[in-house]
Amino acid sequence: MRAAALYSAAGSLLLTTLTAAPAGGAPGVPGAAAERHGTAVAAARAEKAGIDFGKCAEDVEELDAPGTLECGTVTVPLDYAAPDGPQIRLTVSRARATHRDPRNSKRRVPRQGALVYNPGGPGASGLHFPLVGLLPQWKRLAAAYDLVGYAPRGVGHSAPLSCQDPQHFFNGPAPAPTFPSEAYKRERVEQAKAYARGCAERTGGALPHYNSLNNARDLDVLRAALGEDRLTFMGASYGTYFGALYAALFPSHVRRMVFDSAVNPDPARVWYGNNLDQSAAFEGRWADFREWVARHDAVYGLGDTPEEVRLSYERARTRLAGKPAGGKVGPRQLQGAFLQAGYYDVYWPQRAQALSAYLKGDPKPLIEQAGPVTEAAAEAENAKAVYTAVECNDAPWPTDFTVWDRDNTRLARVAPFETWDNVWANLPCAYWPAPRQKPLDVRTGPGEVPPTLILAAERDAATPYAGAVELQRRLSGAVLVTERDAGTHGVAGGPNACVNGHVEAYLLEGRLPARHAACAGRSAPRAG
């Protein structure tokens, strides 16, 4: 899954506003017995040590104006098959339960434990997550739970990965051909090979240990360190995938789990197939955006039909290929900015306004929205490195470029918007120097895990809706809540009161609707 956008509704709202051995074993996991034992050893140590919470790092505290965050670390083995071998530290953040009922100031809300959150990626940090407790949509949950975020292995402050010098991460304006030439494909193949080599050279023998199974094991060690007998967890996007792995690996350690915008866990789709599905789905979201812009032609002047809007976009691409805006924004940067509109409706007015202004002679809004944020180069390079390492390590990928070329040439005929850019984001996996794993076949039988809650937007492109249906099929007792005719990626804690009501009922009271429930989609954004 391309990691172009890393935050769920919770994260985007926040950023714009302010030792028991595991029960059961997963069949088909290489070295499963040794790693089960290693996880139990690490969890027992973590339970004894706990977490010494204190002051957070400066880059975490900068958004914490109220001073509600505290941070600490949890030690986990690099390799769970060798729990006494090299160790790494994961950085954890927490905001304690407030006990304050937003509906009744006289009532003290009893604490239910820790709610651990992962925003996805792979490569995203959840360290700022506890600050969502300041938002109205989260106050009831923040009253009952310690809100806990963390940086997974390889991310940020948690033994960070790197595959290239961050100073060279933003290379300036670049092309993004919808139908690339053979020469351009050869160039990108060589770049992918070099990137894969860089990951191996800069990470060494540790590289194979950055994978989703270890992320699930780390989650169990974190559970123990927090003093929780059973885990209450919310994962968004990629977080749903290793959350599902957790449920399969540690079924008796599950209390409640929310899967927001679910990745398809079918081993046959992880990850190459999922990326093909994602590219196809983004074509639909691109059409949604163009239809919305066309309805507001009086505001933006980009055309009163989706096709006219597309032609306006293509004019901008052509112009930027000849002369990048501000010397910073070329076709690739333009496409990246408009891909974000495929993730989140909230970007639609901004992107339409920037495109309109650019075509009328004012490039400043486009430069502001699509230009590289050089101050964030190290963070962006780290996120890409973790994304690449985890997905490449997790599963087999085609190692012959002719397979990629065949599949994506065919797909680009009907879904040109994102197909080839998604290829280039994932192509290092074709030349990956570390061993590939066999994906776990996630399945739980009746009564093996408590009922879980799956949330999905019907037109989500980053994690297409079929993935939520498949996850429900594999997790016995899971309930699926669908946001109808909506496409924003990550729905919990957003503007949909119906969805939020289901989340609160489940996490606060353990109540779930029938096996399938639906919420009307959110309103379209306002133009202007």
C-alpha cells in the first residue's frame, strides 16, 4: 500500500486543529515456536519493568501546548527468536484518562485501561495520538482510557531506519508520466535497485527484522509493559493489518479491537496484489474529486464536467513539465499533492483552488501545497524506509520487472491516475536483498477472540472496501460498520457522529450492532 498519507481521521483532525505465553500459535509462521517463546520472555520482562514515563522529546512536545503528554520507552528484541540478543527501544506516549464526563461534569468516569493506537503506514508514528483527547469527538474515550501512542520499530525515535541520505531525499522537480516510455522504465528500475541496496547497506543484518509479524509481537510486549492483561487497540489503515496478525497470534490477549479502514489480509493479496487493487480504486476517487470540482465550476473555473477538469489538470502537468513552479513543483509533485485529495475530502477545496490559481498565473498556492517540506526530509526519508522494509520483508514479490510491466501496463489503460507512481513506490521490493516471509493466513474461529469492530468507507481507495469484507470473513464475530458513499481514508473520530457512536458504544460498553451496520456518508466539503 503506498504510504502517501499516513494519518487517519484522528490524526488529520488533530494536525489541522491544534506475562503469560500467548495462547495458541499461528500455523505457517517461520520459527513460530522460537518466536512465541521469545515474545513471552520479552513480555514478562516488560511487565516487570513497566514504563518510566516522563518528559517527551522536543519534536513530540511541540504540539502539546496543554502539557498532557508523557513519554517513555519499552525494550523489545530485535529478533524474537533470540530474545537475549540485540535489543531496541520503542518510544511510547501517554495521556492519562481524564475521568471527566463531557456530558455530566459531576460524574467521575471510571478508568477502563489503556487504548493503544497505531495510525498505519507502515512508517507512521503514533506519538501525537494521545492529543486527540483534547478534541470533542474523543473526550468520552479520553475520560475512560489512558490514550497511548507509540513509534513502531524503525520509526522516528524507535531505532530509526534509513535507506538513503535524507539530504538527497527531495530531488527537486521530477516527471510522472502516466504512460512511461521504455527508457523511463529502465531508469526507474535502476533507481529501485539502488534504493534496495541502500537499505541493506545502511541497516545491515537487522533489515529482515522490520516486518509486520514483529510489529504484532512488539504490540504484545507493549501491552505487558502497560500492565494490561488484555489489549484494547485501535489501528488505522496498515495498523489494521498487524492488528489482525495480533488477533491471530495472541487471541487470548485481546480485549477490544477497532480496525479502521482495513487492509485486505488475504495472503494472496499481501502486498503486490493489494497495491494493484489500490491503484484501481484511486481512479474512482480521482473521478469523485473531478465531479465535485465540476459541480463548483463557478468557484474554480476548471470546467463544468469531470472531463474538462481532467483536461485542466493535464494542462497544468504539461506546463509544469516545461517549467516547474518556483523551481520546486513538477508533474511528480503535482500528482503527489492531488493523490492526497484521493485520501481525504478535506483537501478538495485547497487543491482545486491551487490548480485554478496556477492556471490563472498565480503559482504560490500550488507551491505551498505541493512543494517539498525540506525541514521534514529526515522524517519523510525514515517513513519511506520503514514502509519499504516492512512491505518488502512481509511477503513474496515478483522479481522479474516484466511481470510488473505487464500487470501495470494493463491496469493503467483503465486506471492511469496512480498506477505507475504506485509501481515506482514499491519497485525496490523486486530487488530486495533480505529474505521474504510467507504472510500469515489470518483466521480466528468462534469464541477464539472477543467480538471486534471494523470500520470502512465504501469508496476508500487507500484500503478498498473489499478488504474490510475479507477481514470480517476471517475474524469470527467481527462486526462491519460501513460509511456509505464516502471515500475518506480513516473514519473513526471524524465528523460522522453515527460512526463515532458505534466506536464509543463498543469501546466504552462493549456493545456492537448487528453483524452489518451502515452510516450515511459525511457531507461533501464546501467549495471556496
